[in-house]
Amino acid sequence: MNSITNTKRLSLAIFIILAHFFHYQGSAQNLHLSNFDIKYGQVTAMSITKYHAIGAHLYSEKNQLMFNPDGYLTEDKLYLDNNYEKLTTYDYINNASKTIEKKFNPLGKQEGLDKTLYIYETPIGIISDDLPETVKNDEGQYIVLGGLKYGAIFKYKKYVIVYELAEANNGESKVFYSSEYTYDGLKLDESYNQKDIRYFKYNDKKLLEEELGMSKIWESLLYKYVYDQRGNWIERTKFRASNFTETKYQWIIDEVKYRTITYTDGTATGSNVPSTPEIAYSSNQSKLKDLPKLSDPILMSKSMKFLQDITKLRNKNNKGASNATKNEISPTCLNGDCSNGFGKADFGTYTIEGFFSDGKANGQGTLFYKDNSGYYQGNFVNGFRDGFGIYTWVGSKNYYIGQWEKGFQNGYGYIKNGGEILQAGKYEKGKLTQDLLTNNYKNKIAKGNCVGDCQNGFGYYKYDNGDSYVGFFTNGKRDHLGAYSWKSGMAHIGTIVNEQHNGYGQEFYRPSGQYYLGDFSQGKRNGLGIFYNKEHQILQKGIWGDGQLTGKF
């Protein structure tokens, strides 16, 4: 290998070290498709070629990525300046709660020891780190602990979620990094030691469009995209302007990325990737003409406008917690009647199939997130998850069964994983505020026919006739919500008033496998509802009365 190549690699290595210093990520890796700006479709492989400038030199970096059916990264081949550098593999265990990372040199020999990365579903998306555990404090904030070394915490504020990293020194912790996110996972700003601050703005596809760095060094970044027919980007050009280069307040091309995406149906999309960084930069020069003019006098006005836009984005996303919110996006009707009837609508990051009134989801509906992070089945009011509903987090396989209000988990509810109850009690705006899960329930200690609190709390009750019930009680009677199972195998889960199934519920019939999702009154189908067969195909939908369909949609 010649000395020029060695010099370039050394420069690149220094650049990477500096980049990690100024953009701290802990030991996190991008391990899931949701970390790669894939908005639509399932992906099995992706090739990412990046051409970027370090000073007067141009460099290339290429990653060839493979993903498993659950969207997790399994293989990453890295090439620097067209030279194969290393292979990193990921082996997922314990339902993808952690992965074993291995690195191999170009000769196939493993370098270093196996490394365990822990995978967390957090309020800002899927992240990974070598931190060993996750706990939740009394205020409902998610905390990732790293022993006495450093830790991370998520704080729920009125408009944003705050993500902080702190170091422990002599028993005291000091926050050295902080960032704010909207409730649907978009980073708004970040700061290092409360000095170097960056702000972020997004386009209508929720992709990063603009950055503004404000400290002793002012810096502005713009991103331009080219998309494939499925709506995923396949080419991204990054432009930079700052006050610390020879070309002050002038745009330069900082980086060009090209992606080739292979979907699960075998189709592949992508731009023609230039063979050298020089060709890539040359072919993008014409885009500089369309960028806004910058000069020192307009710097402050531009910065103020940017911050105003960020404030608007904060307020716009003050709708709930994590995926328990409603996004204000004009929907596209995919089929049916999405104004006043039954249909399926596309809201950008998710779809809703169900009943609509005045262009908003009202009544029974099913919501699916396109990134396969979760789905909801339940009642809607004016487009919000409201009333009774069940939300499932696909990655962890946890699901919340309970009451909602304006997109929040609000009222009585419980969280399960398989047959295990993880939480039960009263929620307010997505947080558990009253824990009703007793030690007797956790330890499966029965008193008579009851496990837990079957008087005024949460419990499981086995009736003498073979029926059973798990849910909430008031004065020894079934109340609020719960799941009732008959000895015959039939089951009902939903709202309970005066020990009767009144309000929204889901009822399952054996041995046919058919089921009904919708409104009930005195235990009978009454109101809006949908009747399915065991293959989840709709048999009947519309308005029900006294258990019979009276008005079709």
C-alpha cells in the first residue's frame, strides 16, 4: 500500500475521531431499519456509498448492509477508498433485547472480543448501547444505567422529550449532552456541555432538511434528496456554509450519499453511483445555484427564522407520548370512504382502517405504523385514540390494554407480555400514576378464588362454573375494563359498566375463530362494529342493534 493511501486513511481516522467527539453517540449503533430513514416497505439489503470532503481532499466510504425479517442489521461490510476494511456481524438473542457484535479483518480473522450490545425501545425510537440495564423511576421516566460510569435519562416535558447523558464523578453526576425530541421522534436540538448547540428542521417526509449550529462557530447545513418510487431516499447531497472557512458564508458541497435498496419482494432501487468522489462532487455543482444567498448581515435574521420554525414544530407535536399520539398530517384515502363511512387512509408514517366521520377516524379502527414498530386496535374519537383500545409494541411484544384519551394512555389499563402482567393501574397522559398490581398477584398467591385484589383493585378471579376474569374490581364487582373468558372458549375484552359489557369491546368466538370489534350495550353488539372471520377478513361492518347488523357500510 503506498504512502498516499496511508496518509489519506490516517486523515480519515482523525476525522472520524473528531466527528465522534463533536457528535457523541455513546456506544450506540444503528441496528434497525428505523434508524436508516426507511419510511416505506420492508428491506433485506442496502448499499450506502458516501463521498465526503476533509479539507481539500475527497474520500469515499461504502457500507454493504444485510437485514433480517424483523428489520435488524445482521451484517455490515465497510470499504474505505474502495479497499475492503472490515466485516461486522450481529447475532440477536433474547427476542432481540441484545445482540453479540463481532468484527473481522479483510482476511476473515476476528479482531477483538465479542461485544454485547443491549437494545432498547425508547420514547425516541430503537437505540442500542453497551449499557447493561434499563429501569423506570417513580415519575415514569425511562433511565438507562451504566453502573457508576455514565447513564442516560428520558424526561417528559410539556412539548418535548429530553434525552440526557451524564457522567458520574466522585458520586456526583454531571450532564454533558442534552437533546430534545418531538413526541414522534424528531430531534429538535442538541447541546454539548451547554455550549455547542445545534438545531434541526425536517421536510414533509420527516427527513432532516436543515441544521443550524450556533456557538463560537456558526454553521448552516442543507440537505437535498432524490427518492425512489416507494418514497425512500436514494441520493442525498449535504451542503455546508460557515464563518470559519476561507469561503465564509458561501455554500460548498460537504457530502454526497447514494443508496441502493433491495426490498423483500426482490426489487432493487437506487441512483447511478459515480465511480469516484470527484465525479460525484462535479455532478452536483449545479445544485449550488439554487441555494439561498448568505452573508454576515442576514445571519441573525436567518437564525431567528430557523428558531421560530423549530418552536412551531414543538407546538405542533404536543399531542402525546411515543407512538401514543396522533400526527396532524393530511391523509390520503387508499380505499373506501375516508370522509363519512368506512375506509383506509394513509397518514404518512401510519395507516388507519376503520370508520370515519368528517374526515377523521371515529369508532372502531386499526392503526399500523409503517416502520412496523407497533399497531393499535380500538376506538377513535376525532382522529385520536380515545376510549378503549389495545396498543402492541412489535419489538418487545408488550401490549397495553386499557383506556385512552386524546391519544394518551389515560384511565385504567394494564401492560402484558404473553401471559405475564407487567403493569396495572391508572394512567394519566401516558404515565402510570397509581400502581394496582399487588405482590399477591405478582407472586401468584391465591386467596380463595382470587389472585390479587378482587375487591378494589386489579386481580384474577376463577368462577366455580369454570369461567374466569382478569381486570379491575370495585366493591367486589367487575368494573372499568377487563377480559372475561367463558368455559366454552369464548372471550370478551373491553369496557365494563355495572358488571356488563357496555361500550367498546372485542369479542372472540370458539371454535369458529370469528371475532367482533366494536360497540356493545348490555353484552350485545350495539353501535359501530366490524365482524371478522378467522382469516381476519371482514364479513360484516356497519351499525349494529341488539346483536344484529342493522345498517351496512
